[in-house]
Amino acid sequence: MSMDLTFLGTASCYPMPNRGVSCIVFKSDRQCWMFDCGEGSQTQVMKSCIKAAKVNKIFITHLHGDHLFGLQGFLCTLSQNFPEQKSQQTSQNPSVEIYGPLGLRRYLRTCLELSRSPISFSYVVHELEPVEEQLPQDWEEWHPEHTSSGLLHPGEGEGRTIQRDETGAWHLFEDSRFVVKAGAIYHRVPCFGFIIQEKTLPGKLDAAKLKELGVPPGPLYSRIKQGETVTLDNGQVIDPKDVVGPSRAGRKVVILGDTHDPSPLTSLAQGADVLVHEATLENSMRAKALEVGHSTPEMAATFAKTIGAKSLILTHFSQRYRPLGATLEKGEESVSKLQEEAEAVFGPGDVIAAQDLQTVHVQQPNC
Ligand SMILES: [Zn+2]
Ligand SMILES: [Zn+2]
């Protein structure tokens, strides 16, 4: 089953004519999930191969504008342009589920209420309640009212409040193919990383052996593949262990929000097939990066090594760094510098400095 990540925006802070801010779309089978929705993300979607109406879950890492300011506009555009596709769902089975830190529900509801923007389809906002150690020192000074009150917005269903469990994770949801969790990472505001874990895949069918045993191709194949013992019309019993190969490990994709220290996520992210990590500033600007809650390529690559990641994708580049292939003016740097700095730690070949509209395929292990 294919699985890929499309980077719709790879800049930090604010969008530019040639580069959007944080927005990544994960696609697999019928799942189309957006991670962060910075200002202008909807126009990036239009430039890409992503079909906006297919987006059924949106995950927001933290409430900084370069990860969030596109959300209300994206939902309004979906509401206007795809009312039929999107309104077939019910409030029990909403069309779009949104996950993000406490305060996200109030933010979105306030934006939509004050701009008098009804949403034609059902959506819910599930909030992740941060823990004490995620709160910055100046939190009390800034502490706004995060809890929403009042009536639900038209289209809005009751969302859940999700707390950290005993394993240190926020368990967001599980279906037949995936388990999605969040974990805390350190930044200037409560911030999360998301872990998409594909479930173990059944082994491959030995088609030659099935033919030899006289099993007709069709529905029986999938029942056997799912581990069911079946009896043929002639009374012969087919045991899956004789005709199905060993099961295969599912893939793990880890997408982090902004961070200067993702260490609380170390065990949850262990063995990631793909780690998406910010690299806002170059190594020589480490002190500045730490001051503003961000990472350098060396920090990203060190974390990737710590968790045994198979590949590392860098994103969230400062506007100091021009996209790959751009003509450099005097004094400008390219994001290729950031890639090289990460490769010096992680090794060449498995580091990508993401570009806007680039799609990266997540390989099946041992393929
Ligand atoms: Zn950011
Ligand atoms: Zn941020």
C-alpha cells in the first residue's frame, strides 16, 4: 500500500511568493491527513496533486501562526467548494477531525464566529491537554483563556479533550490500519510531535502453492491472508500458515512541530522509517536557534540517530535560506547548506531538505 508525504510549505515565519509555511499532507489508501496549516496553505494545495475535499483529518502541532493561520480559510473554502462531498458525514462520523493543543477549539470557533463563516459539513476539534513541563516560563504572563465556551458553531460536533496516558503519549485514534499518537516536544509554547504507526501487515500469499492446492482466486484469498482457516467445497482444509509468508512490520512516520528539544518523544519515535524534523537555522547559529525554540541541522540529525530513524526530512527553514535551485543573491545561502550539515552527522543519502510541493514516498521495509 503506498504511503507518501507531500510538503506544501517548508518555510518558517511567513509565506513568500516561492515558498509556503508549514503544511504537510500524508496520503495512504483513503487517508489524506494534513499536518499543520500555515497561512496560504490552501493555495499550496491548489498547486499540488492533493485533492482538498479528500482531507479528512488535520493535525496542528502548536498554535503559532505559521502552523495555524491557514486553517479557518482552508475550512471555509472546503465548505464553499465541496459542500456535497463533505456534508455526507454525520456529527458521529464527522467529515473533518481536527487535533491540536488546548486552545485550538476556541481559536477556530472565534475566527469562524466573528467572521460569520458557517461551515457546511460536520467537523470536530479534539484538544490535547499539555502537561506542566510543556509550559514556557512566561506562560502565566501570556496565559489567555484557552477553554472554549458557548454554543457549538454550525457544523461543529463535540470534540474530546485528550490527556497524556501512562505511556507518555496522547492517544489520538486507531483504525484498522493505523494508530496515531502525539508526544510532547519542547518549544516556546506547548508543542507536539505526531507518530503515525502502520499496523503489522499480513504476509504475502504464496500464489503458486494456492493454485497447486486448488484454491480458486477471489474472496478466499483475502480471508486466508487475514489468517482465517478455510474449508474448500471438496472438504480440504487450508491452513493460512502453509500458504502465507511471515507478517511484515508496519511503517512509522514521525512528524515534529517546532522544537529545540524533542527528547520527551525519544521512546515513542524509536525506529521511525521517516522523521520530519525542523532545521530553522544553520549550525553556527545554534545559540540563536535555542533562544527562539528552534533546531539546527546538527540537532535534528542527532535526534534522528538517537531514535534510529531510517531517513530524515528537514523542513521549516528560515527565510535566510533560499529554496534549492534558486539564484542566490550576494550574502544569501541555500537550504542545501542545511542538508549538508545534517548529512555530516546522519550520513549522506538519507537526508532530504524538503522543497515545496515535493512528494516523498515512504518505502515498505525490505522492499
Ligand atoms: Zn514555526
Ligand atoms: Zn513555533
